Amino acid sequence: MRSRNLFVNFTAKLNVMKIRAIVTGASGMVGEGVLWECLNDPDVEQVLVVGRKPCGHTHPKLKEVLHADFFHIEPIREQLKGYNACYFCLGVSSVGLKEPEFTRLTHTLTLHFASVLVQQSPDLTFCYVSGAGTDSSEHGRSMWARVKGKTENDLMKLPFRQVFAFRPGAMKPTPGLRNTLKMYSYFGWLFPIFRTFFPNTVSTLAQVGQAMLKVSQSGYASQIIEVKDVHALTK
């Protein structure tokens, strides 16, 4: 019986889907953290970073495409073929922006990239980094939450194999990475307190990346991934 169980476990490992991932936003904190998890996971065999500037990392399975205009992604469309996961971590803060500009930089940009990508790699899991408090109804008072909600909803209408909207809360940065936001450095000491008393509001950045890899391979019951789901996926 023991030898049979070992054989079953070995066979299961052989059948695990190998991930070929596209990562955007790798020059930011979340994107760099997700990229780090990809590069260090044995089930990820290839990573394509698409960005406006170099991500600052080198690795045997890493390829990088620099492209300045994400509103005009067609020139690199052929390089988006053959992937089975996309971790879209590109985004901007709504601070100081009016709704039309925030919509352009959030909804319009993301949907353009995704619409080109789905033509090249339809059998793909698309993970979009949204935010805690996003408004799926698209009718709430908060501008940024409405725009993020519409972006999530419209992405889920595209014919990808799977689409997930990740809504992380506060994240403990991955040690040693270069793009950690200063406020996380200043307030990192609060993480253990929030993890103890408000566990569904915080996670580590590493957990977010690992949860993306997990849903790419195994799916998940909900397309909306809240902090509690990140914890469930990374137990």
C-alpha cells in the first residue's frame, strides 16, 4: 500500500501543469513580488515580463519585452503567444486623478492588453490585481472602486480559460526586493498585530503570488479572490 501511494503521489506531481507566465508591472512592488514567486517556483518553466522599463532581474527562465505604449500593444502581439497564465499587476493610484483619466489608465489600458492577449493565448488564466473594497456593482460612491469593478467585470466577459480578480489588502513585502513602497517599510511592524486581530485584511506579498500560481494550476470556486481566499489557497 505504501509503495502504491508513493507511485500515485509521484504520478500526480508529473501531471501538474507547468506554468508559462506573462507578468506586467514588474517594476512595481506587487509585480516584482509576483515575478519573484514565479522565478522561484519549480512549476513555472517560463516567464515573460512585459514592461515599459527593465525589471532589474535576470534568470534562465526569464525573458523581457520592453514596450512603451500599453495603449498600443499590437506591435508585440506575436510575442504573447504560447502562454497559459498572465499576472496583470500594472496599475496606478487614483490619488489626484479625475474619473476619466483613472478610467483610461485602469479600465481602457487593461482591457486593451487583455483583448489582444486573448487572441494570441486564449487557453490562459488571467489574474488581475484589483483591490480590497472594489465595487462589483459599478454604482457605488467611490470612484476608484467603481472603475476597478467595471474592469473586473469586463475582463470576466473575455473568453480566457479562467479570469480571477485579486483584491489584496495590506501586504507584507517580500524581503530583499527593490520596489517596496516606503509606507510598507515604515508600517511593517504593524503586520503581526493586524495578522492576529484582523487576519482577513492582511497577507504577505509572497502569498498573493503563490495564490496566483495555485489558481492557474487548480482553479478556484470564486473568481473574486479576497484576502481570506489568498490565505485558503496558500495553507
